[in-house]
Amino acid sequence: MGDRHTPPDSPLPNTPAKKSKTDSSTEKDEMSTASTTSAPHSAPVAPPAGDVAAAPGATGAPTADAPPRVIDENTDMSTLTDQEIMKLMEGMDHQEDVMNKPLISTPVPLLIIREEYVRGSPQILKKLDWLQEHGWDQVWRARGDGDCFYRSFTLAYLLRILHSPDPALEANLAYDAIQRALPAMEDSGFDKDLYEEFLDPLSSLIRSFAEERETTSNEYSIVQTLQDAERSNCIVVALRLLTSSYIRTHSSLFSPFLLSPTTFLPLSTDEFCRQEVEPCGKEADHAQIMALSEALSIGIRVAYLDRSEIGGQGEESVINWVEFGKDTTEEGRPLTLLYRPGHYDVVTKDVPPKIPDV
Amino acid sequence: MFGNNARAQTSTATRRLMKEYRDLTADPLQDTITAGPVSEDNMLEWEALIQGPEGTPYVSQQRHLTGADDQEGGVFAAKLVFPSDYPLNPFTMTFDPPLLHPNIYPNGVVCISILHPPGDDPLHYESASERWSPVQGVRSVLLSVLSMLAEPNIESGADVECCKLFRDNKPEFERRVREQVKNLLGI
């Protein structure tokens, strides 16, 4: 399995195994290598045909007819063959699989996420089990398109209103919170027409809760709205602008933490907002989550599903909840997100919590 | 059920483009660029006219050829095509006829980071460059194109041959651009 694919008759001296982050031209070179090595298929001569038969064996891949194994978050990276790595790299370029998924899903049982980790890290399984035991048994999956934090936030924000003891009141509070955040938009130099246009779908959803319209105030219609690309993306942009304007107007607070996620070099507030916050498809990190949480005065708790071993005897310490915003107590009904490296989903309890279970 | 929210995608784009057009007319971009819809019926297709920036080979060298002191620069036409979900996604910009430049594909399509759709990174360059966001618009893109004409970025070129020429033999690159500009102007 661990054998590295280095065909003895490889026409190129460099082994594809070295490739971790190559530019597209090298990748093309390697593609052509692949096609040359497979060329002997058509050759009537016996020895090359033998080489062909040997090649798949050397990679540890199943025979040519067998379907390729499933590679997911759970796969140990060191077992990947070069063909598999190449396939994954190709996938990164096209992302068609990702783009065909719904923007946000109806809830799935947490057990389905657990299924993905069954053969994986025991630490992660332990954390998933803890969530399950404590009632966090529903996951609403956001599409992995770089906007997953903002979309998960929207869903959790709307569910919070829906499941509150007094949805109409909560909706009015949410509406006020958005209105209070608007001056910062103005101060950041965003055009009023621009941000109002993007905020409109979110505002009208919240208004529909305030008016207690039965037709729109249910989980199904929230998901339906957030699956509609135009409105969903408008809301993502609106939240990005809210986040950006909060960072811009609290520059001194944020500036020490504004780093480029690729180079880790400090960025100016303006650079950070223009490069990492405002464009769609850019992942949110702590700074963005903190800013949005503060901008809308809403607590956020993020359950980190990483491989860290959280010691201690107390139950709370099994999973790492990273908290943002002022009120993250159970009474404050913070938004609860599930974080796996590079991705956010929403995690909820099936029954809205009424009695704190701590 | 969603009647009050179901706005046609084009209408969002159209409304936004109307506003951009109004703003551009009220406050023109220096006086080197003009841009506007080709016809009032279709806001999703614009034409831009861009004057070659001073001090670049994209300024016509007419006075050197004729001896007359004529400062008239090269003016290049480009087509801007907006997607129906603009401004969530950027528009495309195509010089017609194509312009010889390291960051313009031989078919005339402009390749700069600010015009790349969100999440799309065809050149695999890192995030240090400015990306499209709905905060951008025709004005900011055209200004970027203007500075692109003045300062080609061969790190992320579109026309590879042209990049090589620019890097290895700049005088020849400039000569060819001038020749092209001359032809465009019909001199």
C-alpha cells in the first residue's frame, strides 16, 4: 500500500510523488506522462503489456476493473496513491461535485457524520459521541464552497428565531440588530443602495417571522429559501458586508489578528476586508466570526471536531466549544455550529432546548 | 408563497447596472474611459472605450510618424458582458479587436484577478491579489484595466508568448504593440 508509484520506465526523472502543490503546467506534464505510460495498451508487443499489468500492482490500487475506493475526510493521507492524489487535485480544480450539492441541507442525524469517521480518529469519534449523548443530534450541512460559515450562520440565526419562545419578539430584536449595524456600513463607504439590495432577502425573511406568517415560518421554508441560489447568495454577501464593516470600524481591535491565511503575513484592515471578507467563496476564520457575532450581538458556539485530545475528567472538556460574542450561555441561546477543519455546518438539538442540561 | 420575494434575476442585475451607468455618466472616469450599454433594451451588454495610458506603447505614436504634434492616443473598444446574477458574479471583458498584452488572451478576453469569479482560481495564484466581490463594479474594474495596461503582470499572464516577449525583448514588444495600435487606428 505504501509503495510509491515510480514506474521503472517512467520517461520523466521526477517522481509524481513529490507533487504537493504544483502549478498547472507541471500537472499537465504529468497527465501526458500518464498517457504515455498507458500507451503500450495498444502496442501488440508482449513485454510492454507486461509492464502495464505490473504498474497497477505497484501502486497498490485494486485491479483495473474494481471501482476506486472511496476517499473522504477519514482517509489516512499517507495511504493515498499517486493516482488518487492526482484525481483529488483534478477535483479541486473543477469542484463540480461540490457545486452540485444543495447550498444547505435539511437536517441529517449526527450519526451520518459519525459514519464518515468510523474508521478514523478515535478522538473525533469521542467528540461526536459526546455531542450525541448531550442531545446535539441534528446536522444541517452547508455546501463546502467557502461560504459555508455565512450560510450556516444564516440558517442557525433563523432557526434561533423560529424556535424561540416568542418568535415575533425575537424577529423584531433581530431586525433591530441589523438596523443598528447599518451605520457601520455607511462609515465603511459601502453604497446604501448596494447593501440594502443584499440585505433585502434577509430582512424580508425576518419580517415574515415578526408577522408570524404561518406559511414562511417553519424549518422547511427556511431551508427552501436558503437553497435558492439568488436569495441565499444575497444573504451571504449581506453578512460579508456586515462582517467587513464591523472589522473596518473596529480596526484597532482587529488589526493585530488580520493575517493572510496563505502567507500568514499581516494585512491592513482594508486589504483583509477586500481580500478575505468581501469576496464570496473566501472562508471565514476567527476574526470574521468574531466580527459578525459582535455586529449582530449574537453569541456563537463552535464545536471543534479536530483531533486534539482534550484531557480532564469533566464532561464539558471532551469537545472544544469555541465561543464568540457576549452571551454564549445556554440561556442566551447562542448559535451552534459544527467545525471540521475547513468547513462549518449547523448542529442543533432536535427539540429546541428549554431547560439547560448542564 | 414567495411572490413578494421572487424577483427575476435579471432585474437585480439590471437595477444595479442602471445605477452604475448613472453614476458613471454623472462622474466620468477621468476622461480616458467611457462605458455604457450598447442598447437601452439590454443592460447586460456594455461597450467600453479605453484610451491607452500616457507613457505606454498603447498611446498612438502618430506624431513620430507624421511629424505633426498630434497627441491623439489609441482608443480601444471592449465588450463587457454581465451575467444574470451580476453583481454576485463578475462580468467578462473582451477587447474587440484583441489587444496585444500579456494579460489579455489572444481572443481579446481580459484576464485580471478582479474579474475572476468567486472561488475560481484558474491560475493558482495565492490570494494576495484583489478578487471580485459585489462591492466592485464597472468603475473599479476599468480602473484596474487601465493600470494593467500601464503595468503588465507577467507573473500571471494570459498570453504566454506575449509574456515571454515582454520579459525577454521589451523593445520588440513595444514595437509590435505600436504597430497594432497603428493598424487599429487605420493609419
